[in-house]
Amino acid sequence: MATFQVDIVSAEAEIYSGEAEMVFASAEMGEVGIAPGHTPLMTRIKPGEVRVRTAEQSEDLSIYVSGGILEVQPYVVTILSDTALRVDEIDEAAAQKAKDEAEASLAGKSGEIDYSAVQAQLAEASAQLQLIKKLRK
Amino acid sequence: MSGAKEIRTKIKSIQNTQKITKAMEMVAASKMRKAQDRMAANRPYARKMRSVIGHIASANVEYHHPYLTPRPDVKRVGYIVVSTDRGLCGGLNTNAFKAAVASMKTWSEQGVEIDVCTIGKKSAQFFGRIGSNIVAQVADLGDSPELAKLIGTIKVMLDAYDEGKLDRLYIVENEFVNTMTQTPSVTQLLPAEPDVDEKLQHHWDYIYEPDSKTVIDHTMTRYIESLVYQSVVENVACEMAARMLAMKSASDNAGDLINELQMVYNKARQAAITQEISEIVAGAAAV
């Protein structure tokens, strides 16, 4: 049976790389099975199991990925896995935290910071944040 | 024997310092090896990501992402500056900051405003001190940085770019050339310049699920995140290599200092003995 190259990688490690006959993943709009020669496809995948059917082994290889992107080219399938579960709200919270950190450096006791300048920046950062919130609504 | 005791104390204290710098050197060496492994572990993802972005750029896509479209006039640029959390690593941070400031200067001479996003304590301190406009910061990433900790800062910059507040985004980082050499570099993140795959020319498009905008947006965000993450991981390797070198030269300097002091001490001791003998001889002659 025809095979194709499958690469499953995450930012912190290479998870799987090899030839496969078929790949199954839970895409955002439902389960997909990719066979060789599939038309180019790009989709987000949900956290869950990715199964890889290889010629050598009778059982499918089962790999857990915490979401990511599935890209299909005729002879290569790439899964770019996220390193952790990602939700938009959490990303938003993280962005907020990064801004707070900038704010917190004000409260820090290191006397080297130009306080008036930072204060001005801070005002702008919070103004930007308000705008982001408005745009999100 | 005047001064001999002081010299002895001084030698002792330098020896203690040397012990510390030697220990730090060894710790940095072992951490550097781990950091290099992490750099290698990240490489497949970065490579795959780049090829996927290359595919998107060479496909005949229905939706052109703003990250791939250059903006003609530039009003405000953003810089992500990657630095270490701790000092004692030679000129690593200073060199990166110099490169950053030089690049910022060329923009500000054209009347372009600058936003800074700092990763690591040292860059937060430096850009805070010179009064830059810091919009986001993250520190205390440790020796094995996690992507999850970087997401927030990156999102702040990407959101600003999406809203049109920023027209360019740069990253300032150290490149790990080898153990002896780390070169600072200022790289343009946005708009991205992907490697277009010549073999796949402009007559096809993907099937997207659910739709092209969602998927490409998502992919581009991940792409930028992976680039920043890569820089941060590389910077850890640079930090360890630079610290190893700095501590090695500190240990060597301490050794030189000890030798010199030992010489001074020996001379002082010899002088004292000579003086004592001559006093005794003079005393005996007088009798």
C-alpha cells in the first residue's frame, strides 16, 4: 500500500516522524482520515488522539496531542502540536499578566527606573488595553 | 613582619572567590549542554513551521494574512528584546542592547515611535532606565523556558500589530554561534518574509476547516510564537556559554592575583627575616 511521510512535532520536542499508510485525527469539524494523495488541507485539530497506521505494525500508533494544526500536502502530513492546552481566554489573561508585569516594575524598589517616564507608558498601556477590550466585545 | 597577616587574609579571600567562580563555571558548562539539547529539540518544529508558512505563501490563497503583507508607511515599530534574568555573563546583554538601541535610533531619526516588549529581567531594567515605552514584559523564565509563559507578551505585540498600532515588529536576540561566540542580531518578525517554495507555484489552494481566515490566523500566531520561543531557548544557551567564559576568565584572573600576592608575601617575609638576623648580628657585635 502507498505510504506518505508523517511528522508530528511540538515546540518542545519532536514527537513522531516516519512513513504511514493512513493518519486519523480529530479536526475541528470532525474526525478526519488522511490517505496518501489527499488534496492539500489545512485545519486546526482538537486536543485528543492522533492515530498513525504504519505498514510494519498491525496496531495503530496512538499519540496524544493537545491541539494544534494539521497540514496535508500530497506526500507529507504535518501536525504542529501545541505544547499545552490553549484557550483564547487564557491567552487573553496571559497578555494581561504581561502588562501587569510592566506595571509591577513600577512598584519594584529598584531606584534606577525613570518613574515619570514609566508612569506615562503605563497610562498608554492601560489605554491600549481598554481599546482591546472594546474591540473584543 | 608588617603587612604579612593582611596579605595572607587577602590571599585567602581571593581563593574563596576563585572557588565560587570555578563552581559557577562548571555549573554553567553543564547547563549549557542541556540548553543546547533544548535548542536542538525545538528545531524540527521551527523547520516544519517555516515550511508550512512557505506553503501558505506559495499557495494561491483566498485570504492574504496581514502578517505576510508589507505595510508601506511605518509610524510605530515594536521590539521584542530577549535578555537574561541574571548577570555575570560577560557582555552578552550589553551587546544585544547596543544592537537594539542602534536599530531603534535609525527608526526614531525618521520620526517613528517605538514600543518595547522585554523578555528577561535585564532588558526590563535597561529599557526602564533609558525611559523606553515598555508595553509588556515577562521575566523569571528559568533555565528551561516554557512556551506557555511567553504567550502573553507575544500576544500584546501581535494584537498591537493587528490593530495597526505597530507596522513592524523586530526581535533582538543573541545567536549561538559556538561556545566562544554569541552574536546579537535584530531580526524582523513582522511582516514575515517566508521562504517561498518554487516547486509549489500559485495554482492551488488548501481546503480549510473551518475557514481560511481562522486557520491562517491561528497558524501565523503559532509561527511567531515559535520564532520567539526559539530565540528565548537560544538565548539561554548563549547565557550559559557567556557565563562559562566570564567565570573562566575570572578564575584565571584570581589565580594571577594570588600568584602576585604570594610573591609580595614571600618578599615581605624574607625582608623581615633578614632584618631580624641583621639586628641579632648587630647586637652580638656590640657585646
